[in-house]
Amino acid sequence: MKAASLLEHINELDTFRRYGRVKRVVGLMIESQGPESSIGDVCYIHVGGRQKRKIMAEVVGFREENIILMPYTAVQDISAGSLVEASSKPLEVKVGAALIGSVIDSLGYPLDGSLLPKGLTSVPTEQSPPNPMNRPPIRESIEVGVRMIDGLLTVGNGQRVGIFAGSGVGKSTLLGMIARNTKADLNVIALIGERGREVREFIERDLGEEGLKRSIVVVATSDQPALMRIKGAFTATAIAEYFRDKGLNVMLMMDSVTRVAMAQREVGLAVGEPPTTKGYTPSVFAVLPKLLERTGTNQSGSITGFYTVLVDGDDMNEPVADTVRGILDGHFVLDRDLANKGQYPAVNVLKSISRIMNQIVTSEQARAAEKLRDLLSTYINSEDLINIGAYKKGSSAEIDEAVRLYPHILSFLKQSTSEKVSMQESIYQLFDLVGNGDFADGLSI
């Protein structure tokens, strides 16, 4: 039986190598006459004189009888007539426990130039999301070690959350804080389109040595071709899926989805797609759900996702932000005004929501969080009157309570990057703040 099965596999093997020739290069696009390939397949372009080498490229489209390729690296040395070899399979990366603690590129190779460890398994970077009927419901919370989030915006184990902010408001710092403090088994961090200078700063300053020991970092800097930036996101997701299938609870952090969308726009425009909403091509809005829906729970484990969204001009309704917000299970909005006031993390609690929270926390915690939101909203709505002295104490019991507790609320919302607060401690502090401990009787974690 085994011999028959082996013989069947041998008969199915394709022993032919298929080749084509480069016809022309226009911008990011390489047009080749042959070889026979499918969308998403990897091809190798043979370049160089005496020192021959291969440039990896991916099939992204067709034009008449020719195929359109985009390279994973720069297009230098590619000339008309360069040999194009088909691999007849999509991009795969090597994954395994030995990769934990490494910083790799979009193709899965260590950035420091070292060799990959042995014993890794090859997995395709593009996979289908789990079947909706095979996704277990989210029943439990996951501790992230940030008091504001654990207390007021509790995240479920397997939830996907967007962190929306303009540039320079503290997205990367918040991600580093979560990566160091989380109770997840493993962090997979994708730095997409980052400045080269910021990569090492994030790893050493924000993530830290302890954080790196339980993380895999995938890096695609802004100077790399568009396809490498897109593949960085898919590679990180494939790595997280591998460990989820091993039964782990994985924390996937991607900074940022917006730069993935921009890279996909570059690819779409290069292959002739029409620009539609604010210059984004239709393929952008097709790729985003395919990428974001791959995380979450399955029968083996879970992937809790944090995706940063760089909003253009602090416009929370721009196309990418609006699309991502509609796909994910919650959103945290970082407010530039709060950051300018020195509040960190600069999360605007009143504009943020965790859609899973009420399903995974006690009714006491839900009521306490709602009361704090009411107090904060009451103070902010009356702040102008209070500041100019137009409000007289005793006019409103609600405003009086909000004014009295506002300094304590502000202290609860603030947290230094080096401070770690457990979820249980965060909830007790919340109860103590809004109910003088009365809520704590029903606490169960």
C-alpha cells in the first residue's frame, strides 16, 4: 500500500523546468514571454555575467500572452532576454520553534545574515482564513499589562483590534509595551514600511531583551520593493498561524496595515488597475479582509491581533481606516491632543471600543467601566465652563462627582512604559476608583 502510494506521488511529479525571457522592464513591472505560471507563483530571473545569481519575482498579472512579474528585490542587472525560470509554487517560508528570538525579513531569512537554524518546516505565506463554523467563540480575556486596556477595553483571547493614530502619537511604543507585558505564549511582530533607523530602536528600546526572547520579528523597511512590504505582512501571519496550529495563544502585532495597503496600491497601479477611492486600487480592499480574517481562533489555538492604522491627517474616516475598522473586532483611537497634554498611553477611551468586552468580563466590571466613561464624558463636556469659572459647585451632582474624581481618573489612564500592571490589579483599581470597592464583591477572574 505504501509502495503504491509512493509510486502515485512519483507519477504526479512535474520533472520539467519551464523557462521564459524578459521582454521589457517598466518601473516596478517586468514583462516576460513565458514561462507557464499562475498568479502568485514565484519565478527566478537569472542575471549577471560570470557571477550569476537569481532574483526572486512573483507573478502578479498577465498581458496578452506575456506574464507580469514584480521582483522581491531591486531590478538592477535585469536586461532584455534575461532567463526567467518558473518554480510552479507560491512563496514559502521556514518556521519552527528555533526561530523564536530572531529578526527576519519578508522571505524568512535572518536580517543579521546568519544561517537559518535546522529543523524548520516550510509553510506557504498565503493561506485561507479558518472556516467560520470552525472558529470557537471567544470566551476568555487575555492580559496585555496595560491598565487602561485591561480595565476599560478588555481584549479577548483571539480578538483582532485596530490601533488608529496619526504619525508620532505612540503606536510603536504601545505595541512594545503590550509585547513585553502580555500573557500570550508568543509574540509575532511585523514592522512594515518602517524607517530603517526605527527598527533597531523598537527592538532594543520598546521591545527589550526580555520581549525579544519570546518574539519573532518580521521586518520590511520602507526602502524595500512594494512586494516585499506586502509579503512581510503575509509572512508574519503565516508564522502566527503555524504556532496557532501547534496549540499556542499567539499575539500578532502589525505596524502598520496602512503601509501594506499603500504597497498593494503600488502593485495595482503597476499592473494597470484603475485608481478609485482616494487613489487606492480595488485590489487593496480585496487584500485587506483576506489578510485580517486569517487571525482569530481555530480548533487548536488562537491569534490575538493588534493592527496599527496610520490615519492620514488624523482623519479616522479615510478609506483604509474605514475598511479596517469594519473588519476588526474593536478599535483603540490614539489622540494627538491627549499626547500633547502628556497623557500616555494616549488612548481616547470615549472614542475606543472592544466589541468582545461585554462577553468576556463580569457584569460588575462592565458597569464599573461604563461609570468611568460617564464620569469622563461629563467632565469633558463641562470642561470649558469649569476652566473659565462659569460653573458653580453644587449646580449638578454629576459634574461635582466628575470634577472630584477627574485627577484620579487621569492617574488611572496614565501608565509609564516601564510599569506593568496585572489584569486583576487593574480591575481592583477600577472598582476602587468608581465604586469605593463596592463592585469588588462580584469580582471573578
